[in-house]
Amino acid sequence: MRDLFLEPFTITRLIGKNVVEVTLSNKFSRKHPVFPVILIKPLHQNGEYKFPSRNKTHIPQDIVEVKKSPFQVNKAIKVMKVRLNGKNNRQDLVRFKN
């Protein structure tokens, strides 16, 4: 698992002193359910009942403006694959109208 603390899991049993078995959700059904104790953290509820006066902040969606280009493509002449800054990029050679 890349992110170890994704959601709370129920500890099924303690295997020895240093290993626990957890009940995984369907999303993680292909993962092995046994973890070292050092990776286990207690669940801390911090819901509305503990902090009723907390202001809820609204996170807005990213606003993306789409501007219409004044140029229109007449035809694509050539497509090239180039490597810039260690990344593969595609460059198109096009002919514009007018």
C-alpha cells in the first residue's frame, strides 16, 4: 500500500507481540491483511459532535477558463515525438486557415 493510513480498519486478532491481522474493505481485498504493530495508529474521532462550533470551509473547484483561439487549423502536416526535460512530448506541425 502506498498510503498506509487511508481509512480505519478493525483489528481482528493479535498475532504474537508485533503483528496484527485487520479486516480489510473490498477495495483492499487483494492486499495481505497482516501488518506490523508499528504501522497501526489509533483512530481519533474529530466529528461535529466534538467540535460543534467549528466553521466548515468550502473548497471551491478549480476554475479553468477556456479561451477560443483566433486561429483555426486547416490541416496537420507532421507529428513529431521529442524529448524535453526528460519527458516525451508530442509536437504537431499544422497549417492554419488564412
